[in-house]
Amino acid sequence: MDLPRDEWYSSCMSAPQIIPIFTLYGETEAFPDVVHCERFSARAAALGWRISAHRHAHIAQLFLIQDGGVSATVDGAAMSLKSGQFLYIPAQMVHRFEFEPGTEGQVLSVPVGVVAAISPQSDDLRGALEKPMISETPTRLATLTELLLATVEDNGTFRTQETLALAHAILSLVAQSADDAAPLKDGKRNIRLPQFDQLIAKNLAAGWGASDYAAALSVSTGHLSRLCRDSTGLGATAYIEQARIEEACRLLAFTRLTVSEIGYRLGYDDPSYFSRRFRVVRNQAPSAYRKKFLE
């Protein structure tokens, strides 16, 4: 499918989809950063302040409205956001936006692996971050998001560590706001997908296949693939590989691990096979992908 370039997000899918699955708009590579944070004005103004329906396979997002307003639809539920409110959207949920011209605020994009890595974990925390929500923005949340934005734009020695720490603090505040938040309908979103994402994040090094995840979720492999395809357009095996390659991109960009070490860490027993699969998915070798971050 040839996607128009006037969307806020660019597709990371090659097969036609009714609802596109996107990474960050304008990025031709897989989501490379630890987390991403930017102001609405960085992209939305050039797009006429309208963002068409899309979803993110492995990214949760937080939208903070500082000034102005937004009309949004999340999995079919319509809502309006005003100054001083935030909207949290887990991965996989279809969403669209129409901003009032000149609206100010930030959008934070967090890979599900980063969400799952918050420690210590709890059922309450996990449950809160599996659901979309609208709430008033606490002062601390606004302050931390501004600090994260500055950190993301910095090139300090410990930028990655600072970014992760701030992202986890922000997500914890979002979860803490869940009791006072206005809950949104989950629409057609399959309740097993968050569990699937968590299992993938925890078992990347184990090299689990679709059958292993299906067994852990107490469903058949075929049923898991159908559920996954209905929600994401990908079968379970392709969905798992997409998550592994996205994690490989982050490790290549932000660690000094060798290509072989990264392959082993992601469950590939044969480094050459890992390199081949990376090339198939990303259209370049792992070493070539890493090189651009070293220039």
C-alpha cells in the first residue's frame, strides 16, 4: 500500500492494512530510540492539525495538553481533551486526532519493552498501563515530561539511563492517576494482547516461538495467530519477530554489544541467521544500521 506522506506517522508494515500500523512519522527505520518525546508543534502544524486513524504495534503513547484542545477517537470512543489534561494510549489501540490550531503540548512514545521493564512491578501498575485513560495532568507529570524532552534532545554520556529513569517515573505517575482517570472503552482490542506483549518482553532471550507463547497464554497456536492478526494484521510468528528486530535496533543503537551478542540476547542461536533475518526485515545488515549512530 502506498501511504501518503502527509500522515503524522510512517508505516513500518509492508502488507496492506485497513488500519495502518505506524512508527514515528518521517522515520524510515524501526523505532530506534529508548523513548521518543516531542512537542505537537514539531509535526502537527505542517499536517493541518489532523492525524488520521492508525495504531502502533509495540509503542504506548502519552499526550499532554498544555494549551488548546484536541478531539480524539480511541478504538471508536470519541472524546475531547482540554488544557491541563493527558491522554494515555496503550499499544495496538486505533486512534485519530484533530487538534485546535496552535495547540501546545507533548507526545511521549514508549516501546512496550520499556513499559514492561518498570521495577518493581505489581498487578495494579501493570493493569493501569494496559488501559487507555484521560485525567488531569499532575504538576509533577508536566515537570518530568519537560525534563524528559530536554534529556531526549541532549547527547550526554548517560542520556539513555536518564531517559529510562524519567520514562519510568512518568509512567508510574500515569498509573497512579488511574483511580481518578476517566476510563475509556477498550473497543475491539483483544484483552490477551497486553499479556502477549509482556511475555515477549520477558522472554526475548529464550527464543520462544508462537507455540511457546500460545501455551503460556492457554490458547492454541492457531488461535493466538488469529487473535494477533485480527488486532495487528500480523500472524503471531511475524509479530514476535517484529518485536525482536525492534529490540535489536535499540541495542545496536544504544549499546556496545557485538552483533553476535545481540543475536544471542534475543534468542538467536546462530549469529549469521540473526544477521540474515535483520537484513530481511530492515533491508540492511546490523553493522550498517549501527554505523549511522556512530557517525
